[in-house]
Amino acid sequence: MSICPKCNDTHWYAYDENHAKICEVCCTHSDGWWKLEEHYGKSNGKYACKTGCGVVKAYEDLYEEKIVNVTVYRF
Ligand SMILES: [Zn+2]
Ligand SMILES: [Zn+2]
């Protein structure tokens, strides 16, 4: 296993003096994904990592990457 170059394997990094965020580089997104709907429009079809790392993917990307831990919503 290589050490994450962004967070040095702490899974967090400071993006300014007062704030830290979850590292999106080594986030496994293992909590799944929630659908961005209210803020982005119903047909947007984008999903954000539930962990809060800030990564957003289209449903097609998740499907192609065979990520199964996606909360399924009806369109
Ligand atoms: Zn990291
Ligand atoms: Zn994530």
C-alpha cells in the first residue's frame, strides 16, 4: 500500500487554517452515494459521496465502475 500523497494517510487534510476536509484522493466512498437532486435539478443524475469527500459522479460512472453501494432512487 502506498501512502496517500495528499493527506499522508490521515484521510483528512486542511484546506485552510481553520478547516479540514475528508481526503477525496484516498476516500473509498464506502458509505455509498446520495443523489444530488434538490439543489441540482431532478434530471441531473449526479451522485455525491456520502462520506463528504466532495467527489461527485454521474450514475453512469458509478455503474461502469461497478460500484454497488449506491442508494437506488426511482426517477
Ligand atoms: Zn488521502
Ligand atoms: Zn468519497
